[in-house]
Amino acid sequence: MAKKDVVMKILLVCTVCDSRNYLTTRNKLNTTEKLGLKKYCKKCRKHTQHKETDKLK
């Protein structure tokens, strides 16, 4: 049987305007550091760096 909570849900927050734009998942066994992606922000209307926040429940 598989372990619980291996794949966790995370929010991606824009580093420029602090708006929460994206909801995604990551495997915490394979990726130990926090996720940082360059995504499009609707509020800034440009591509900015988005960083991982706390996991959702």
C-alpha cells in the first residue's frame, strides 16, 4: 500500500504582486526544495517568478 501525503498540493504566489495564481502538485520525495517557476501573472500582465507557499489541506 502506498504512503499517504507523498504528493502534496501547493499554491504558487507571484513574487512581484503577491497574488495567488496557480494551484499545482509536487512529489515531496523527488523534489525536496521549494518550487519556483516563471509563470504568467494576470494582475501584473507579464511573466514573473512564482514561488511555492504552504500546502493545502
